[in-house]
Amino acid sequence: MDFKTFLEHFDTIAEAPNGIPKLRSLILDLAVRGKLVPQSSEDEPAQDLLSRIAAVRKELVQKGVRGLPTTTSSTDDLNELPCGWQWVKVGNLTQKLGAGSTPKGGKQVYVNLGIKFIRSQNVWDDGLWLEGIAYISPEIHQKMNNTIVQPGDVLLNITGASIGRSALIPLNFDEANVSQHVAIVRPILREMNQWIHLYLISPMTFKNIMDVQVGISREGLSMTRLKDFFIPLPPLAEQKQIVEKVDELMSLCDRLQAAKQTRDTLRQKLRGSAIDSLMNAQTDEELQKGWAIVRDNWVELSQSPEDVGDLRRSVLQLAVQGKLVLQNPEDEAASTLLSKIQAEKVRLIKDGKIKTSKSVPPTGLVDMPFALPSNWEWAHLEMLVEVITKGSSPKWQGVNYVTPNSGGVLFITSENVRNFILDVSEPKYVETKFNEIEPRSILQKKDFLMNIVGASIGRTAMYELDEVANINQAVCLIRLINTLPLLDYAYMLLFFNSAVCVNFMFDKQVDNARANLSMGNIAKFPIPLPPLAEQKRIVAKVDELMQMCDRLEESLRQSQQWAEALAASAINHLTI
């Protein structure tokens, strides 16, 4: 493979999802396998370089340098290398290979100004990040003299999430110590430090590190294991050529990434502008024009299927604001509809079918979120419902979970309640006595289930199963007054999952540290109530537009898959 061939595939890989990181990884992989620059028969072969390294190593031993890594040189079952290269263990190339240490007292001994103390958060593949670096006193520095770095050293993170990150110490660096999470890799020949650094940040080394870490807990990389890692060693002249070529290609990646970020930012702004044109439409003509812009340009305005989520949220927002379909003056006004609902609620209370509640009249709403069409009405949720309640914990009630085939009660938790969808693909069951203990939260068909605790707050679905079920304390049950019927369940589900409702939920949560809605706050949800006929038209329009969103998502997904397939083919072609 020549450099021209590599460049021909650059754009194909870069434009794929996560393409530029893949390019960077590919560059490093090709570099350490000798496929990035041509070999020259005039270069001093690696075997001669190893002889020179051995001679310098011998001199160091004669001078009394102690602690030099020792290892064997078996090269069984290793991949074939280019002509002039040689497999060698890391320990045979280094005069120091050791982890740092933490001063006694830990962070409490840090000082405002002193000797730099390099920790894993300071070590990055593209260099040291000294912002926020810790300092230790000169006295502690001298006590930890075995952890002092020198200019030209290579540092490697050997524990934790950043394991495998590596940085070169600049030649003009003054002095510092390293923590126990960082290893010092000091080559016998300092002019080899860039090649060793390149090897350490390559996919080859990262795989080696992942392979040898101990157990599931990933205890870290020991120096005993590191010194026995095999490193492919090119002639010294070729090492320098490879490093220069890697720098050149990484700079090209930087420029591609900057250009991509600029395009993505512009695309995001244009997408936001297109959505704003929808949200701010004042007439049906403006709304239709806005939809045409979105429909005809969304693929260009979006980069991934996830971007269509912005459009879906806008559809719901427009729906509950009365901006999605035309109002019909012949529709029965929502005020009349609300009066019928209240009359039905009074009847149900009188008949003893539901409990008395403190209904709030329409004029009781204050600080309405937005203006409604003239034939709509604001209503508190409690004006529209038979009951608002929540479940309980089986543990609190002394009830056990049982197997699905044991005749227990289906038990719904917040994990089952998704946006619009009740997911019971992995059902849970509790003993039947739970229904006797908590009869108020036994579910009926068409009950709304809303998550009211934790990170999933705001997700709402409808219960439409024939199976007897109950709920836990993290799920709220909302049962509408709809015996006539007077409300469209699908419209209410749209509202509960809209930004209007979700934002209200977060405004009213009891504890900002952990979202937790009370039944009282839920009862006060402001509901934008259209005429019943318009509710049905809104649902039909939302269904139509959500199908459009489905098609846009699928188109973007196919584009991504095609780009990924092209990139994978290019990478495979380059690595053969």
C-alpha cells in the first residue's frame, strides 16, 4: 500500500459515523505494522540497532545504574514484520520501567507552589495537560526520587478508565514526580522515545493491556507484564519517518475534525431555525410552509437518526398548543365539554363510584403556559379524572416476587413505563395478596401510567393489557372520567409526553436532587383542552407526522449504515 492509496480512502472513512477517531486508530495501527511509509534497504536494520542498545545497556550496568528491566527475547508465534524490522520486548529497550507513588498523606500534602506532581488526569496521548496540576514540596520530591521524570521520558497510565493513555515529556521540561497510577518508560536511547510513545498509544498496545489485566475488576497493568510486551522495532531512520508521517496525518485529521465541527454547528443552527419557523407559525399557511421546509430539507439538516427527536418533540409541542390543525368553529367548544365532564364527575361522586375531590374551576388556573385557541380551555388534571394514585413496594407490604407461571399478579414498575409504550417484554410478578393489600392501584384498561421518581420521571404510557396488574411506588396511575366518552385517550397521551407536561413535572418536583412528584402536584397539571372533535383531528395529524419522522429516521439510518459499510471496506482494504 502506498501513501496515495491511503489518502484516496481518507474522506470515505472520515465521513462515516465516528469516522475521524477510526482514522486516527487506523493511522497508528498501520504505523506500528510498517505499512505507512516504504522501507529502505539503505537503513541500518533493527538488529544492528539492538546491538547498539545492548552496548549502551552494558555501559549503564558498568556505571552502576541499578534497576534496569530484565527479560527474555522469545518471539514465538508473532506476526511477520517488514524487512529490517525486529520484534523485541519493551524491557530490552528501556533503562527505567517503573510506576510512581503517592506521597504519604495523599492530597493533604499538596501545596500551592512547588514541584509538579503528575497524575493520570494530566496524561493524554497528545501531551501533558498541566491545567489543575497538583504540587508537592521539594522535601517530598527528594524523598520520592525514584519517581522523578526526566525530559524525553514516556509516561503511561496503568490503572482506571484512562489506562493506556500515554504522553511524552518535552525536552524543555523542568522536573516532576508521578503518582502510582502512572508509569515512567525511559528508553535506553532517548531518540527512540517518539517511536515508543507511538507504539504505546497504538491499538496493538491497547489490546495487549486489555488482554493481560487481571480479572473482571481490571486491576491495572503491572511493570512485570509491561516489560514483556513485544514491540515491533523498525530501523531508527524509519522510526523517524513514521513519526513524521503520523504527525502529518494526525494534523490532517485535526483539520477534518475542525471542518466537520463547523459543518455540524451550522447544520444544528439551520435545523433549529427550521424548527423555530414551525413553532412560531401564526397562520396555517405559515405552518404548511414550515413543514414543507422541514420535509424537503431534513436529511441535509440532520446528521443522525437521533436528530429527528427534535422534530418529534416539536410536533407534540405544536399539537398541544393548537397549532397543528385548523380550528373548526362548528366544533362543540371545550368549555361545554368541560362542563359535561364536571357534571359526569358529580354524578359519579353521587353514585359513590368515585371519591369527592376538590375540583378547581377553569378560572382557577393562574400563569397559563401559553395562549390557547378561542374554543379551547385550560383545565387542571384533577377536573378530568376519577382517581390519581400511586402503587406501593412489595417489600413494604411483606409481599414476595414470584415466577411468571405461578399465578401471581403482573407488577408494573418505572422500568416498564416508556414514552408512549408499556414495555413488558421481561414481566415481573408478585403474590396475589398484593391486590388485596393495595386494591386502589389495581390497573384497568386505558389507565395512564406515569413515572414520578428518579431519572425516568416524565415517561408516560397507557395500560391496554387484559391481564390483572398492579404498580409500585414510582408509578402514578391516572384514570380519566370517560364514561360517555368525553376525552380522546390518544390526545391525552400526546399531552402527557409533550414538553409542556414534562417541563411542568420538573418545575414541580419535590427534591431537585432526586425528581419526585407528589399526587397533589400531578392533580394541578394544566391541561390544554381542545374540543373533542379537534382532539381526534390532532391525533390523526400527529400520527401522519410521526410516520414522516419514521421515514426520515430510516433514511438517516440507512445513510449511516452505508457510510459505515464503505468505511469498513476501506479499512479492510488498507489493513490487508
